[in-house]
Amino acid sequence: MKPLPAPNVPGNTDAERFDNAVRKMFSVSKDDLLKREAKWKRSQARKKRVKKVFLSVILFSLISGHAIAQKAMICKYHTHEPYDKVYVETLQAVSVARFIVRQENKEQGTINAQLMSWGGFGEYAAALVIVGKDEDGVFIRAMFTRRTGDIGSGAKSWKKKFGGALKKALPDLTEDSSE
């Protein structure tokens, strides 16, 4: 196979011809250059939009997660059972909801409990339960709150476990509208 002859490159000296040959090989027309630049700018703008959307989603999820973590769930119940029985059953229902009772006072009708983190290194959530008498029977008010920054379904599941245990022990239990 015969090699192709050297291309005809204008120039008076070998250096000029070499310079012109290199320029001819690596030069790009202005139109091509403008097309490449426009394509690059479009890709950069697209990447910037994606980055803004991604950061917005992350920020929104962090803010909404923080707001959810701050919300407390309040449960209201009423029964016609005797106060002593209601207090004991409420104390047991707090344990069924996996809370550890830290302080309780039967005369005042208060139960203060905590749900510890997996390793037991700190409080994950708190429950404050008040049991009292009214003209119609006995009322129970329970407030479940999470530590700031924790997210998940906690308060709803605690309410379900707590309310289920109460309902099982106190058949005439009624639930008032929760806040």
C-alpha cells in the first residue's frame, strides 16, 4: 500500500509550511466553535437547574421533617369505670405503647414516661398522661411528643397501641376527637 502524498501547504519556508499545516489540522470554523459553546452553555444550565431542584427537595424535606418532629399528638378518652381501675389500666397501657414510666402520682393522676433511643443513650419521645374525675366519669388525656429532629410515624403508632390497650381493658372507653 502506497502512502498518500504530502498535502500542498502554502508557505515560503519549512517553518511557515509546518505552522500552516498545524493550523489547518487544528483550526475550527467559527460556526463550529459557536455551536459547541452554545451546547456547553445549555448543558451547564440544565445541570444548574437539576442542582437547584435537588437542593430544594432536600431542604424542603429537612424543614418538613423538623416540623413533623415538633408536633405533639393529644389523645382524649372517657370512661365510666372506677378511677382506681382506670389509673392502673392506663399505667399498663403506657407500657404497652413501649414507654418507660419515669414518674407517676395516683393522687394527682399523672404519669410521666419516656421512650428511649435504641442504644438507651437518650430520650427519643415523651408521654404525659393525666387521669382525672369529672361529673360524667373518668377522663384520660395523653400527649405524645418526639424529640426535635426525629421523623417517622411514632405518635400515630403510639396512639394506636395506647388506645388499643385501653380499649381492651376498659370496654366502655370512648375516644374524643384528638387534636
